[in-house]
Amino acid sequence: MIKVKQLPQKEIKEGYNARFVHTLYTTLGFWEVEIGAVLPMHSHIHEQSTQVMEGKFEMTIGDDTKIYEKGDLVVIPPNVMHGGVALTNCQLFDVFSPAREDYGA
């Protein structure tokens, strides 16, 4: 059993603090994001699923910008540009496949 709140937390980008669980094929990311924190547009080889657990997060995927709220889920295909900004303090849950070696897998 894993207690998420007991996992070490890392600041990955200013205002983006995460706890990670790495499996053979995936990385799970539990994010606490500060209001106004910006995630610059970027892409990576990983498929990414993001669920908003708390708050409101504006995300751009390709040319499409939407506001995601508690309970919303979005799937980002590999190599697609995406980024966002926290409109409130947020808690986000990400699943990446394959595992994110840059996050310590």
C-alpha cells in the first residue's frame, strides 16, 4: 500500500509540486499547483492522461484551449504540444506511459 501524502514531494517547475509513483510502464503524478502557475507549451514522447482533482486549470492542447474543473479528464497523445495555467490552486493527477525517466523512474 502507498500513502500518497507520505511520498517525497519535488518542485518540478515554479508552483508545480509533485509526488510520483513509478511502475514498469507508467508514472503516476500527484500534483499540487499554485494559482497562477504557468506550464509552458511543451511536448514529450509520453501519452498523458490528466484529471483535475480540485480547482480549475486552463490547458491548451495543440490549438485547443479549454478550462478543466474538478472531475474533468483529458488524454494528451504523445508528441502533441500542450501547456496550461492554474486558474485556482489545483490538485492534478497525471498518468504517463511509458514511465517518465526524467521524473526519476
